[in-house]
Amino acid sequence: MDSERRKEKRRKFTYYMRVMDANTLQPIGYLTEISAIGIQVDSEKPLPLHAAFKLRLDLPADIANKTNIVFNARSKWCEPDRMVPNSYNIGFEVTLLSHEDTVIFNRMIEKYGSTRDV
């Protein structure tokens, strides 16, 4: 991953939140890092690069008065996890998020994003 081109600071995500494919409801992995424009997911399987996805995050009650958000994202990179065999780290760029869900997404960053940037 070319971190020199990254413009938004990432934060470690401190809440165990599952990321699912919104079309199939199959799990993709777990959210591990978050920024205003993207997420990192730890997954048991690699995903194709530059592919479009519709992702779903189930929300805890203290974040919003709805149960989940669905948004469009594009896979930007996929690497084997250096510490966990047979696991992959996948970076997604959020490409379409409604205004209401942007507010919720930002609330997630503030509440569950580590104050220490990655």
C-alpha cells in the first residue's frame, strides 16, 4: 500500500464491528481502521482490487437510531496480514455515502476511532 499518497489520517477502530456484503449478507471481515474516506477490514479471504462493493455495517444502539448503514466502496489494496496466517488486510475507499450516513460514519470515527492516528 502506498501510504505516502494518503491524505486522511486513519485511526484504529476499537469496536468489534463486522463488515458484510450488503447484497448477499455474507461477512467480509471486521473493521480495524477508519478514516473520513475509507476503512480497513481484516478478512479470511482476499478480495479483487479496484472492485466495487456495497458494504453493510450493523450499528450499535449508541451510534444511531437505525440498525445499519449501507454504502458503496471500492477495494483499493489487499495484503496478507503480517501477523495472522491466512488472514488479509483490505483497504476500501468509500465512494458513496448518504448525508445522514456520513453523520453516523463521523460519529463512529469519534466514538470508536482511537485517538492515536495510524
